[in-house]
Amino acid sequence: MNVQLRSNPFLSASMLSLTRKRARSLPLLKNTHVCGKTHEKTLGNELSMSMDTVFELNALTLPFFISKFTYATGMWFKFIVIHHNQRHRVFVCNGSLITRHSVIYIEAMMDLIKRDPGRDAKYDHLIELYDYIVACKTSKKGLQGCPDIKRAQAKFSAEFKRHFNCMEVLSAGSGTVFYDSEANKVTICLNTKSGHYRPTLKHIDLAKEVVETIVANARLSGRLGKYAIVVVAQYKPRKGTLKRVFGATNAHKLGMCIPPDMKY
């Protein structure tokens, strides 16, 4: 990809060297629902149906991220890590059943492309299709107000697949944020839950390193500035465990981390 972006001030040179070394030893994760399968035709539809906001996790968005995805409020997140123009970048969204990891990748790449003032003209048609779908789904009448939406979805799917064949990432998964007010500690938990990318724990360890560097470079103030922030990587919880902990709502908690001190 030839997109040239401005320097990211939130990633240190020391982290890049360490993380690059780990990344070189790991295979890229391919989107198994898209790569070489007919499911790729639904990318436009997935983009149309998702109403969750995808955003880049960095030093500026870290406080919002921590406050939004707390275990106490029953919230969790999905994430991907991409290596884009010599920088490791994390994109996240709400852990809903509707917004899949495919949509995070789509929104991430479209954001990076559109933010680049010197972008390659080869992306112009892709941007046009993307903007049309987004305009339709956010309009007063929604998708019903766009009679040719299905054709636009199909064209977007084909065009996006042409540029980003298997939607490869360095890491992908889910997670939760835990607050411990007594210990003045915040724990960002990352786990291996991603049916689309099927990461190993080593891939989550890589994501952990990237998030740790974001935390280290953040200048936090107020109450959050008094908390120690740690990042942990672990396997996704078993379905049986989720059922015992969350009961009938377990199907909506698939990417949650379970508190380490919880007895179940």
C-alpha cells in the first residue's frame, strides 16, 4: 500500500524496534471469513448494518477508551492491530454482535486513506462507494432511502477486496477494562476472541506491547492520572464460564475478560 501518513507522535522509537522484532516472528492474521471465500461479498452489507463507532486508540483517546469499556458497566471492545507505513496502530470499537472485526478493518483503512492528503488516486472509487454507503445509513430514511444500496454494497465489497485481499492484521481480539479503586489501578485486558482472525496468545502479546507503549506515552490528568495502568494478555474465556458468570446474557458477552479473582 502506498499511502503516506504523517508521523504518529504517540509511538516511541524504542517500542517500534521491540515490536517489529516480535511481529517478524509471527504470521500475519488473515480474515478467515473473507480470504478466498464467498463471504467476502457481504463486506458492504456489514458496513451498512454497523452503527458502532470505530476509532484509533492513542494517547488522546485513551481516557475515553478506559471510561467506555469497563467491566462494571458490562461493556467490552473488539480491536485490531495493523502495521501501517512503519507504525503500529490499534483500532477499536464496541463489542457488539453486529459490528464484526471486518468492519473495524474497513473503517481503519478508510480512515487512514482519507486522512492522507497525498493519497493515491487508485482509492478514489473506493472512497466514493464508502461515502455513499455511510451517507445512506446515516440519512433520515436510512438504507431504505437509497434504492440502489445493494448494488453499491456489492461494488464496495469487490473494490475493497481488490485493494485489501485478505484484510491482514498483526493482531486482533477483544477485551475489557477493570477498575480497582482501592488499589488505584486500571487493568486493560486483551484476549483471543476473534472468530474472523483466530489469533494465538502470542498475537495478543504483540497487541499488549503496542497498547503498553500508548499508555506510557499518554499524559493523563485528574483522577485517571493517579491510577497505575497495566495491560494483560490472556486466552478468551470458555463459553461455559461465560454462561456461569453472565447467565442468560452470555451471548452478548463473548469478548469479555473474567476478573481474575472471581470464583465461578
